[in-house]
Amino acid sequence: MTGRSIAYKTIFKYVFIAAFLLLLGWLAFQIWNPWAKEETASVDVASLFDTQGKKLYQPGLPNEQAFETAAENEAYKLLVDRSTAHFQLVDKSTGKLWRSYPDPEYWGSETIPDTWKNQLLSPIVIEYINIDNYKSASITSGLIETQGYLEQFQTTGSGFTVTFAFPKVHIKIPIEVTLHDTYVETKLFDQGIVEGDLSLLNAKLYPLFGAQPSAGQEGYILLPDGSGALIHFQQNRLMPQLTYSESVYGPDLSFFNENTDRQRIAMPVYGLKSGDQAFVAIITEGEEFANVYAAPSGAFGLSNWVTTDWKYRKRFFQSVSRNTGDGFFTYSREKFTADIRATRYYPLAPEKSDYVGMAEVYRQYLIEEQGVVPAKPSSEDIPLTLDIVGADIEKGLFFDSYLKATTTEEAVKLVQEIYDLGIHNINVHYSGWQTNGYSTHGGYFPVDRRLGGTSGMKAFIDFAHSLNIPVYLTANYTLNTNGKDGFWWRREGLRNLAGTVLEHVVHPDQDAAVYVSPGFYEKVIYKDLNEYKKLGADGIYFEDGIGQQVNTDFNTRYAASREDVVDIQRRILQRSKDEIGSVAANNVNFYALDQVDHVHRLTSDYSYDVFISEVIPFAQIVLHGLRPYTQEWSNTRDEWSTGFLKAIEYGAYPAYVLSGDEAEDMRRSYSIWYYSVNYKNWKERIAEEYRQANEALAAVQDRYITAHRMLAPGVKETEYGGDYRIVVNYNDTEYRGDGVVVPAKDFAVVRGGAGR
């Protein structure tokens, strides 16, 4: 036998073994599923799709003369076409019309292929796959390509219900459209969904609602990307094929995610403006299983459109070897289920048809239906937030080395000196107080004795209270690095769909932290609440976890869907607030707003997609007057002047991360590697920034932002009612206009027409 023959046989043997392992892993996945339900009695699904005598869905726009009134109130009229289930929403006072299908005026100019045209004409677009064949690709279709039809259409007095049938792929989806006083609502009912051999991946219901082309009109799509972003209507845009699709409340780490470091969607809201006509959409139920999907003009047709993309299954990587990383991508057999999936579309009056008007609607929804009570200012002056770092660790020769930053005695000195600057409205977040400091998670109590221990922390809190300063202790219970609290990664670790325990790399030199099952960290937090009370802490500052991380848990002991995780976190926040008095969190998802008293380090950035035209303070417009908020720490800004002016424009209060003046060198620490946190180096800057910010924002702490606009390139104006405006000039030259003069790199406050 030749050497070449032996080599071929060897290669064949390993290829065969690899293929066998892949098949074995796939079969194991089909058997192992922590949420698997018992198979119900077999049903001949094909028998549910008898097309005989059914009127199949036809290509073409609805006949606008065939629409009839389905519901009506004082402000709006809802009309429906029985043959297509498309609808129109009419504002009775202005005659403005929102369609659920493409605008007929521009449809004749549409040049995309017929397949895509048919999808744009469909009231629902689905994506499906054959899960039994892990090599199969997903397919996107509307009703026309699948020989679909409408089933059980009926009006209800307040709207209509219908079931969309896709007989070619054996899928049925029941929906409802209802008119309310100020909005029209679409609902999907998961319990009524029928699936055959093919599995539903996602569904876009009425994706073209309010869609408009770019030609001949000004407008934009509002995205909840970061603080908020706009895609302005534009023809012949760069890379027109690009679209936007992001998961509400951020990615689910238990499924496949591209590591893109994108801004998280914290608000289940989006909108579209065309001329003086606009709507804002709020995903009110089932949002944990939704993406916001946007297609600027040129991506799929002439129109700009944005919609809710309902997710039923997500892709994940099924590993068959931890050593080699071999495996394959597939989807979960069980679909995500919600009681109801609902999106509300609020039409806006012409004078309110901009992103500020959209923010006003969302703010009112939070107040009236989510129980967010507007916070009252605690002082005539704005708050200053100080994040005091206790300690961290760095890599040592054999073991990690402890780096002390601020003892409790030094924290007394630090706070006293900041207070003596004339800044009396201070909030303190004390971080890194646990054993081995900031990068260590698990077993938070007792306070590390090297910082002063329990007695030292109690003494510091008592001192702060003597100055009427609240103290929050910083914690992240979603990670564990040391196995304390009775945590064992195999038993209490959060698992993805493949059964792998998820890890988080804080620093390349540190062992990875393990994500904790939400059902377990809930128990740990409840156990610790009494310890916080013993110290006299005013609250917990939940950092980078509770209020942010929404990951499905496939740990069989603590199995939890994304919806379950949101419920767990809301319970934690509410109970913590009830027992201790207050909770704060950073850059939270807005499901936490009714419990959180302060939103720390709220993002002011976006994801830098090439189709984004402008970043806006949409989140800040929603929040101002509801909750106090800060942005990034002032002493970690890349550009000091620009960052400060942006905080003024966005109505954000100042915040600093600081240490005592005898801190060890933190530059090699795992987390607190910031070069300059010594409070002595920042006292003058703190005093000056606070003076200017207080001058601008103290008088409007409890006011809503009522307008925000660009006056000129590099010049922005934020309005708090008709008698208070702040004009920010980012340029290197003076700005003069509208009766106000603003020096370069500065701002001006306009009260009742007079400048600062």
C-alpha cells in the first residue's frame, strides 16, 4: 500500500468521525431540551389547509373603494378591506391617512422584483425553516407566494380579527386589529398558531404601516438605538441594501450573537415621520421576543418602513466538542411563546409630528400605564453623583494582588472636601467594597476589612447621613467569580440552548466570570437585603446586570424565558426598594423605570450604522422630569468640552468616578484601570462643571423637554416649556441668531427671551 493511499484512508477516517460526531450532537440536541413539552396527540395538519373554495390571496394593491368602517371614535376611523385584511387609519380632524400597505401614489414607480413586491403587499411576512434538516436555509414569504388565504375574518365592533393561512407551508397565525381612543393596536396570538413540518422563525405583521418613499418629501425613521437615532429620508443612499434589526432589551447570550459591541435597545419604541404626518409605535406586550426592523428606501423597495419583527426561534451553535470547537448552527425546536404580542401605533397631530412628539407619547404611556411616577427634586440644586472606588485586583506572580483605592476613612475625607466646595446635593455609589474588590463577584458580605470592614462602612454611611447624603452600595449579582453564596457553576450557572454554561471575560488576565442563573441570584439578593439594612445603606446601585441582562436560561433547575427574566428582575428591584428604600441602575431597559429612582450613566451614543443620519436625545427627552439621570463619568470623557456640552444639551447631571488621594496604581487593575481617579486632581474641575451645570439645569429639574432642534450646524437648542431654552454651541466660532449670542464651545440659557 502506498503512502498516498494510507494518507487518504486516514483523512477519510477523520472526516467520517467528525461527521459522526456532528450527527450524534444533533441527535442529542433533539433529545435534550429543558423546556421540551410532551408531544400532543398527532394531528393531520394538512387537513387544516383545504384550499378548495377558498379565495387565494392575489397580488396587487387593495381596492381603496372597497374599504369599510370597522370601528370609529371621536378622533379616528378604522377602515378595513375584507379581501386583503389591510386597513386604513383616518384622523377625522385633519383627514390624514395611515395605510397598512404601500402608498398607491408611488406604487407604479416601484422597480423591485415581483417576489419582493408580493411581500410588500402582504399584510404579514413570515420566515420559516425545516429544523429537521440542519443544513436547510430559511425562507421568507408573504401570503401570495404560499398560496395563502384569509380565514375566519370578522369585524368586532372595535376592529376586526382574522387568521392568515399559509397552506403551502402549513402555518396559520391568528391576529386582531383594534381601534382605541388614541391608537390602533395589532395583536398576534401565539396559542392559535398552527405549524406543520416547517417551523416559524419570525413574523412581521403589517410591516408597511405608514411607509413612505423618500422622493419629494422630508422625513425620517426613528430608531431606539442607544439614546435614539434618525434615518433621514434620502434617495441614492450609500450601501442601500443595509437594514436595521436589533433585539428589544438587547441580545440574548443564550443564542448566537455577532460580537458587534452595538448599543442596546432599551426602549420598545420606534416611529416614522413624513412631512407633517407621523406615528410612533410602542411594543406593549411580548416585547422580550421582538426585534425592531427598519428598511430605509432602497433596501426593499422605494419606501422607508419600520416594523416589529416578532421572533419565535433563534439560531444557536450546537457544539459537539469543547476541545475542537466543532459543531453546527441550528434552531430551537420549541418556539418562544407569549400570551399576546402587541404593537400600538399612535398617530400624531401635524404640530406634534417629530421625535419630541413621539417621546411625549411614550412618556405619557410610561406614566399612565407603566406606573412611572414623576420624581420630585430632592433639592433646589441638581445632584452630583460620586462613584467611589474601594478596591480592585490585578494579576500577580502566583495570585491576584489587592489594590486599595479608598478606605472608608478616606471616603469620609473625600466626601467632606467635595461638600466643602459648596456642592451639597450629592449621591454616593460605593463600589469595590466587597472582599477582593470591584472585579470580584459573589459573597458580597462582609465589607472587606482592608477598607475598614463593616464598622468602617457603617461609620462612613453615618457620616454621609449627617450631611444629608445618601449612600448606595454597588453590586452586580449576575456574575460570580469566586463560588461564594453557595454557587457552583455546574449547578447554578446560566446555560445556553446547547447546555453550555455562559462565561464573561472581564479582563484577559483574569479567570472568566460565570453568568448566574436569574432564579439563583434572586434568592441571593433577597438573602443579602438584611445585610444592606444593617449597614444603613440607602439603596443598592445595580451595575451592568439587573435591568440590563435579559438572557434565556436553559439550566433545568432555574429554566427561565426572557419574559421570566424580566419578571424576576422587576421583582428584585421592587423588593429591594421596599426593604431598603431606593434602587439605582445604569443605562437600564425601560421595564425597570417604575422601580429605579435614578438612571446612572445613561448612554448618549448610537451604533454608528452607515445609514444613520443623526443621533438624538430621545431617551433623555422621555426621561427628563420623570427620573434624574447622568451620562458617562466626566473624568473619563474622550473629549472634555464636547462631552460637557452634550450633557448640558441632553439635560444630564454630572458624575465622577473617584478614589482617595492615597490610592495604589490602578492602571493594571482588572476593571478600574482609569488613569486618573484621585479626587484631589479633579476638585477644581468638579466645582466648575457643577457650577455651570447647576446654572443651566437647576430650574428645570422637574420639567419635561418640550422641543429639541438644530439651529445651525453644530448648534443645538433644548426647550423646557416656552419660557426656558438652552442653546449649545459646539463650534469653534461664536453663534448669533434668534436673539441670542453663544460663545464658541459654550452654551447660553434663554429665560423668557433673555440670554445668559
